[in-house]
Amino acid sequence: MKKRVLIIHGVESNSKEHWFSEGKARLEAIGYEVTVPDMPNSFHPRKEEWVKIVEKFNPDESSILIGHSLGGSALLRYLERAENKVGRCILIATPIRKLGPEFKIIENFLEGGFNWGKIRESSEKFIVLNQTDDPYVPLQHGKDLANYIGAELVTVEGNDHFDKIDFELLEKYLK
């Protein structure tokens, strides 16, 4: 059975930006079935709309979920109510609490806290990637997230909010 990968982009982005298209092509070349949807209302994201996209993918134990920035927050919200356990979840520069007034448009994903116990139970393995000097999502978010869900934290030098990614590093954590 082919491993399926779902990559969810962040706010004000789409499937063609950053590393998403290249990542899809690279992963398909090594045998993965990859889906990179354009998330609805990217400039005014709504939690329920984004979670429905993840639900339509129908993740299971052979699935790998990858979320970049707000895409990671959407995956956490999905995992809070997932009926099936997923194989692996890679959360890249994922905010887990409010970031300030300039990011008010994403607060509906972050309000009310997260059900960390349910999230922990919903995936076989978690990986959290954060940059040392991310200008949008401070490293402390990654440290706390990894602690809350029992994830491996991978800290990468840099300050571009993972607009680019080392594919060898990413591929290492798919296995």
C-alpha cells in the first residue's frame, strides 16, 4: 500500500508557493501519493473550513500529515476529533497560541486551547520543526508543542519561517 501524504500550507499562501510543489514532486518520485490542496479563504482562514479539507483526505495509519505554519494548527484541530489514528504528523513552524494583533485573522484556530491528550492519541509519531529565529512563530511555540504532544523537536538554524526547506531533512522524518 502506498503511503499517502497530505501537505497543508499556511495563511495567505497556496499550493504553488514556497516548497510545496517541489516537495510534492520529490515525494512522488520516491513513491508517495501526495496531496497539496489550496486551502479555502487563505487570506481570511476559518478553522472549520480547513479541518473539513483534512477530513476529506480521510487520513489513516498509512498517512503522513505535514502542516506548515497555520496548516499545522489546522492539523492539530483535525487530530482533536480524528476517528482514525494517523501514522505520522510533521508540524513545521506551527503556532499554538496567539501571536499578536497583526495575526488576528488566525486566532479562530488558536482560541480555547488544544486537547493535547486527544491529539497525542491520534498519531503514531509526531515531529516538530522550528527555526531558531523564525520571525512569525517563536521557537518557544515549537518547544512547548513538542512537550505537549511527546514529539521529537528538530531545531533548524534560520529565520525564513521555512519558506524554503531542506528536503533531505524532511524525507528523513517521513520514514
